[in-house]
Amino acid sequence: MEFLKSNLDLGVMGLLGLMSFVMIAFVIERLLYFARVDLAAFDDAEDLELALTRNLTTIATIGANAPYIGLLGTVLGILIAFYDIGRTGEIETATMMMGLALALKATALGLVVAIPSLVFYNALLRRTESLKVRWRRVKRP
């Protein structure tokens, strides 16, 4: 239990930080790709679809799972807080509330990662659809 107590913040916050970094890197990569994509170079709609949607699944997966990682951190933080209360046998309101408040920060950080991820995913998906419409206009005989 002591290992979990000493490494919970590092593990959960580190994982959410890594997810955030990956999401931002993929969003930037997609924006740069969309800015320079040559639609005329694609002869097949499936090839275009694959090229345009690369890394979008990862962005959506991060957006969908970051709240769960945060929730896991919160549940484990609450578990630690209750364990400490049970071990000492004393219920001090201030200590209990501080432990619960610190546990909730993981959920908050999970939402901070998830909300922009889903916003970026939807915006990039819309851009993908727009590029596919432009491609169909270019390829129309």
C-alpha cells in the first residue's frame, strides 16, 4: 500500500501527461498534413481516406479513455485515504477531506486531457470530410 501511496500521483499524472503529449503531437501532425496534402495525387478514395484519417483513432481513443484513467486515480486515492483512516482508527475531518480533495485532482486532469482531445478529433474529422469533398470535385470527370 505504501508503494501505491507514494507512486499514485506520479503514475496517473505521468500517464495523463503522456496521453496529452501524444494527442497534441498527433493533432499538430494532422494539421500540418492537411495544410500540404495534394489531393490530385490520390487516384483511389480508400487511399485518400487512409491518408486523411491516420492518427485520428489515437486522438479519439485518448479522448475517450483519459477520464477513465483519471477516475482510476481518484478511486485509488480514495482507497488510500480510507486505508489511512482505518489504519489509524481516527477520523479527522480535515485529514479526510484533504485526502479526498487530492484524490479528485486525477479526475479533473483526466477531463482536462479528454475534452480538448475530443474537440480536436471532431474538428479534424470535419476537415477530413471537407478534403474528401474537394477530392471528389477534382476527380469528377
